[in-house]
Amino acid sequence: NAGVTQTPKFQVLKTGQSMTLQCAQDMNHEYMSWYRQDPGMGLRLIHYSVGAGITDQGEVPNGYNVSRSTTEDFPLRLLSAAPSQTSVYFCASRTTRSEAFFGQGTRLTVV
Amino acid sequence: AQSVTQLDSHVSVSEGTPVLLRCNYSSSYSPSLFWYVQHPNKGLQLLLKYTSAATLVKGINGFEAEFKKSETSFHLTKPSAHMSDAAEYFCVVTPNNDMRFGAGTRLTVKP
């Protein structure tokens, strides 16, 4: 099993560009989430999903969009990148009340 | 609403001395609680988890944590610090649908 696969690992964008961060899991987990990690702030929840076709906003959803068409995939879209979105992004999946399994992270720089 | 507070942003200990990383949570019901560790430029690794079984939870690498409902605390301890324990530690609380991180505690271990 691959676990949680997150791509790309590194990305540089220009302000105003859009892009999609990919996340896939092969553990048949119903819950998937996206976080951003900034120094001194821990991991903050952007969006999450409790199953295919169901998504909800987390703590910092502005500027990001998600969809969940299958159990396996949960892409995160940056609609118009801004320097404030420079961060490290993590995708995670889990079952009810279980621990989360994380991808390796995407280091995004917006210039 | 669920939230988690890590009481120290930075803890420094000498090698061989005990480690205490403090975490308090707020919850309207009994949550699941976790500790994760992140070594520099690495992903997140689960140390231990509490999911309403034994209140004293043992994890990997000699770490353990005690769930105290009356104090709404879930402090992480280790009897004797090792140089390899230097990392960032995150306390995490999860209700059914999302998972919330504390801001993190950076542990420094001095030789």
C-alpha cells in the first residue's frame, strides 16, 4: 500500500496563477483533510471531507477550493495564488476516531 | 467547538533528564487525542493516541501521555531525553469530523 500520496513536493507559482495539489489514498478512508503549516502556528485545517461528494470548510478556507468525487482522491485548488499562501501543505486521511495518515507535504512558494 | 492549547512553544532539556510537554484541550464531549512528532524537514509521525480506553497511553520511543478528564489535559512525558528526541511536537484533538492541531512545542535537547 502506498498510503497517502501527495504531489508535487515542491512548487513555485507567480501571484495570480492557479494550480492543483493532488492527494490520493489507497486505504479506503472516509475522512480526508488538507492542512497548511506555517511557523509557530501548527497545522491549520483548510478543508476536509467525510466521504465522496461531501466537503466542508476548516479554519482557513479562503482562496482554496476542494472536491471529492471519489473516496481515493481529494485535490486542493488554489484559485489565484497570493504570497500569503506560501506555506507547506499536508494532506491526511483517516477513519472515524483513528489517527491520521499524512502525505509527505508540498512546499509552495508564491512570488 | 474543539480546541487544543500547547502551553509551551519551546522546551529545552539536557540529555538524560525527563521531558514534559503540556497540552490542554477543550471539548464538549470525550474526544480522541493524539501526539505527533515532526523532525526537521520531515513529515508527521504518530507518537501515541488516546481513544477512550486506558487513560495512560504508551507510545513509541519511550513516550507516554496521561488523559486527565478533570483537568482536560493530555501531557506528554518521557523519563529520559535522547538527542534524537529534538523535534517539534503537536498535540491533536479530533471529534468525529475534523482534526485540530495545537501550535506545537519545539523540544531542544542539550548534550
